[in-house]
Amino acid sequence: MPIQPRLTDASAPRFASSAIRDLLDQARQPGVISLAGGLPAAELLPVERLDVALSGALDEYGAHCLQYGPSVGEPALLEALALTEGHDVEGLIVTAGSQQALDLTLSILEHDDPLQNLAAVENPGYVGALQVLRARRYRLLSIPVDADGMAVDELAAALVSGARPQVCYVNPSFQNPTGASLTPERGSELIRLAEHYGFVVISDDPYAELHLDGPKRNPIPDSDRLVRLGSMSKTLSPGLRIGWAAAPPPIRSRLELAKQAGDLHTATLNQLAVASILGDQRWWTDHCHGLRTSYRSRRTALLAALERALGSDPQAKGITIGDQAGGFFLWLSLESKHGDGTGSTEPDSIEIARAALDNGVAVVPGSAFAADPSTPPRAIRLSYSSAPVADFDLAVTRLASHLTA
């Protein structure tokens, strides 16, 4: 049956609070162990190296660090990003995190008539992207995600049936929330569809460096219909707010104008400090290797805690754990005991998350990631990135009874 775009409810608020941010506020209560937010581990934030980089930038550039700068970004950082990420300098623009890059891209691609705005998105999908899409009044064309990422054949069926999105948003590597990665075959087909039907693919790839099993992935080939988004938030520091977009020249030029209108430029001192760090290629390579080692250990510890609490075969208890090859998260799909998931006594993911919070552990309900609110996944997202590893067993013990209720 063809997939139909689901119109945003006209009465729905454009600016709604993120369920994850709400949970993070509650997770700060004394005694609560948080497996909710996708924050970097505090001990992996390179405080001393950043201290050196910030001081060094002030020493080298002086008052320039404290001045207004070019909207596209400091030349030193653009060159460092081009070298590190393999982009053309001419196509890059530095933004205040990849979230701003996404918002700017959506702003320049939207129709003057909001009713014409349509975006193909992963379902379940990254809640931050869903937030900004809804704020921009895009209708959402929900495309399922499976073990190989976005089901591009389902997108193709929707396009054949007449759907005409301006954009298609994807997390190609270790998707948030499911952990799935787009295959190269699907990435190539996605670009073919974009070029044939005239939409823009926005590839948001913040976890690309956090490949815990196997080499770094780049499943989407270059195209004039592709905008790549990147970020320093998962690898260096979210507090610096350094992200970027790599776009074809016509889109990059419009992004510069949108950036000028939005906030003029990204913090100069932060850019120059990051440029210095990326320029120290040996340190950066070693740092990323250390991140992968640490997060691999954390992932293994959380999986082991789940096995101790749920047994070696969680599927026997109706729990399927998604791909764990990289990123920050484990996605636990919970089988319905009533077949269709409509049993009156069966808790949904929000009820499970609330019960878990009452029991001292914070997790994120799958419904927070639903691009189509009418079919929220009965699932839970767990983060292994920032909670103390020593607390994993206690957290999972507190959670386990709610997963099998």
C-alpha cells in the first residue's frame, strides 16, 4: 500500500519541548541514573587540550579572536575541516552546531506557501530534526527504518505515487535512535531518486567517527543534490557549538545569506581553537581512536548488564536489541503481547519510561522519535555514553521489570 504524507495537525504547536530535554531535567534528581541523553562522557572531554588551544588562539590571533568574523567561517577552520573531512573549502560553511546547519538548510529550501512544505524522514527518527522540521511547518513523509537504515524502496514507492518532498533527512551512520546504518546500495539509490525527482538529501552524520566495529562509513555518494552536515559535539565538545554544512555552490551561497540573517557568524575564538586542534593531526587521530575505544567498552558493559538482567536470549522475553556497531545508543524494541499493541493493560513506551523514572532510572520512550505520532514505536532508547559504567547493572536491574511488564 503506498505511503501517504501525513499532514501536520494545524492545531499542533510549532515549538514543542523535546521529550529528551524534559527527561534530562528530571534525570538530574538525586538518586536517578540517566541512560537518557546522548551526551559525551565528561571524562572524555579534552579540557586540557582545549585550554591550550584557546590560549594559543588568543596568543596567535590576539584581538581578532574577539571580533566579528566572516559568516561562512574562519578560513583556518574551513581549511582544517576540508582536510580532515574531505570536503571542498568552497562548499563549506561553519555553523553553531549541526542543528543550526539543519535549520538554515530547511529555511532556504522551504516554499513560500507552508502547505507545500514536505520532508521525507526516517521513522523513528532523530527528535531534534523532527523538532526543527515541525517548527518550520514541514509536513512529514514517514519512511520506515530497518537494520539497513532508511527503507529507500518505501520512499521510491511514495515518490511513484506522487509524493514530492523538497528534502529527505537521514542519519546515515549509527542512526539516532535505532543505531542502524544506511547501506551503500541504499545510499546510491537515495541519490538517484533525489536527482530524478529533484529533492535535496540532508545527510546529518554526527556519529561518523564513532564507528566501534569496522571502518568509518560513508554510504552516500557526492551529488549536487546532497548537503552533508557535521559536528564537533560528539567528538570534541558540544559546548563549543561548532558544526558545518558541506553543500553544492548554489546552496552554499544561500546558506551564507541565511547565516548572516540569523546570527552573523559563529564564535571566532571557538573556531580558531578547533582549527588548531584539527591541525594537530596526530593528536586528533589519537583522540578519536581513544573515543572509539572508550565507547566500545561502555557499549559492551551495557550489553553485559542487559544480559545479566534479561538472560542471554532477550528475544525470548520479547525484547530485540538493535544494531550496536557505533554511536551512543541501544534501541530496545518491545514485542507486544497482544499482537497489535492495543491491549488495554499493556504499557506504552511513555508509561514504561515514567515507571522507570519513578524507580530511579531515566530512559527515552520510543514515542519521542515517532515521525508519525499515530504509530509510536513500542521501544526504549538507552544511552551508554555518559552514565557511570559502575551504575549500569543497577540501572538495568531497575529497568528490567518494566521492560517485561
